[in-house]
Amino acid sequence: MGLNEFVNARNRRSENTGSHYGVSVRLFVKSVGFETPDQVIEAITKTGKDPIDLLDQFVASLTTKNLAPNSINSYIVGVKSFLRFHKIKLDAEELKNRLVLPSRYEVSVDRAFEDEEIRSMLMRTDLKGKVLILVGLTTGARIGEISKLRISDIDFEANPPTITFQPSADKTRRGRTSFTTHETIKVISDFLGSRKSSDPQGWLFPKPKNALVPESGDSHEAQIRRLLIRCDLRTKEGGSRRYALHTHCLRKTFRTKCAEANVLFHVSESWMGHAIGLDRNYLRLNGKVMVQEWQKVEPYITYLSPPDPKTLVESSERLKSLELENLRLMKDSVDASKRMETLEDESKRLTLQYERQQKEIEKAGRLFQSLKTIRSRAKN
């Protein structure tokens, strides 16, 4: 057995976990001074190298790299799994006493998206980007789950519309069905075009050069990252090591909106695919309750148009009213401009009249002075 066999075994549960554990082991091997994972296993099993000492050496190396405590812990978890996969015993009590990990503290600060930020992103991306963003915002799904959707997983005719995340794509391997907005369904339909009816079993996001394979979550995450940069939203806040907004914040925004709408906690958690206690085994809410809870949050996660037809009519009427008001103001502005021109002309006329009067007064003054001078001379 070697690293490849270990990673392949982990991939049966989660490809992301398998990939991360592979990176952890390679970093571990390099940090403790070996060239290959097999050399480490041989040093432990044949020459008596203490695995906990090696793990402690690995922790010390990671600490010098200024990594977050959670990151260090995730690397250690991967390496411990690798060692146990090769039948190397790690006593839990010894690990607790001898392997000292850094204290956990918050090193990254992120947040939910603001509505205007969401609209800015939707206005500056293509249909594919809109689908990725809206499905994430309205279902709380992980990007990997969205990437593995098939067209048949979407019920376009249901009211409210639904999206089913299959067990093979769900992190918990249980699968779930979540509601989505009519707005999202409209954008998905526009994105699919003829594929909606011609290839219902096809992938929602097939690879351009091989439609039988879905695009990866990494490629979709990269697309959203580029969009954040384009919208000038890729920034860090408060000394955080992580960017304040990233792909997973779509999921966090959905959860935040559910809280703002007072959706039942266990309902919103089930929509997101979280397993809480024994809910998976015992909580069975009926469809009516689920729809009622959905109706609470739908207005909060509709970003491009009002969800209620009545609201749409009211908005349309209000828009017409504003347009009429705008026309009236424009007419008043034109009238005021004309009045201003008239006043300016009148002002020029009065100015000229005033100047003429001043000249007449000055002329009369000079005449009076001349008469005064003549009278004075006559007396002499």
C-alpha cells in the first residue's frame, strides 16, 4: 500500500477529502526529512521511528509557516488517517499528552452578501454565472453539489419549484430536495435553452468538450472568484487572512436570510443539508409546513424581480406614476427655463434703461453746473 492507494480509498467517501489528505501527507513527508511516504512508513515499522515524534515535528514545521490553527489541525488529521491506513497504531491518550496543537482562535472573518452586491454580480456576469449564484443563494447548496446537478434534478413545474441534490453529490450522502425561487427557475430555463427538453438527463453544467462529464466545482469557484474581482468585492476586513466574500458566502447568505425571515431553525438546516442530532431519523415535517416556511424567506432571496404578482402590478403602477411625475417635472423644468430666459431678457432691458437714465442724469448734472457757472460770472 502507498499514498495512491490511500487517496483512492478516501476518494470513495469524498474526492475533496482524498485530495486534501494527499496534500497533507506530501507536506508531512517533506517536513520530517523524507523523500517518499513509503520511506516514512518503513522508518516507523522497521527502524522504530516514533510516529508521534514525527507528528510533533510536523506541527512545529507548520507553525513556522504562520498557518491558522484549524489548517494545522486538518493537516494532522490527514496524516493520522494515512498512518492508521498503514496499520500504525496511534494511542489516543498518548496523542493527547504528547502532541500539542496550537490553540484555536479566529484568524479569518467573512460575511454574508449585501443585496446590492448580489445585484451587482448578477448584472455583470453571463447566464451561467447567474445560475451558479442564484442556485447557491436560494438553496444554500455547496458549490460541489451545484456542479453535479442534472437537468432532471430540477422540477420546473412545481410550485414552489424544487431542486433535488442527489446522495452522491451531497456531503452527508443522504440527498435532499430544496425549494428555489421562480426567478431562479426563469434564469435556469434561459440558460438551458433547447437543452431543457432535448437532454433532460444531461448535466446542468456539462464540460464544453465532453458533455458526458460535469464541470468541476473548482472551475465554478474560480468563475465566481473572478466575478468578485471584477465587481471590486474581493477584499479582506479587520486583519483577516481570508477574503471577506467568497463562494461559500452564498451558502452563508442563504442561512442568514432564513434567520432574518424567522424560518424554523431545523427547516433551514434541513434545506442546507445539515444533520442535527437525530433530526435525520425522527424529524418529519409535512409539505404544507415546509411551503409555509419557504414563503417566509422567498421575498428575502428574490433579487431581480418581486416574487408576488400583486407586488409586481403595484410596482408597475408605481413605475408608471413615477414616469408621469418625471415628465411633469421635465415640462416644469422647460417652462422654468423659458421663464428664466424671459427674466434675463427683462433684466438686460432694465439694465440698458438704467444706464440710459444714468447718462441723462449725468448730462443734466453737467448742464446744471454750466448754468451755475454762467450765473456766477454774470454777477461779477
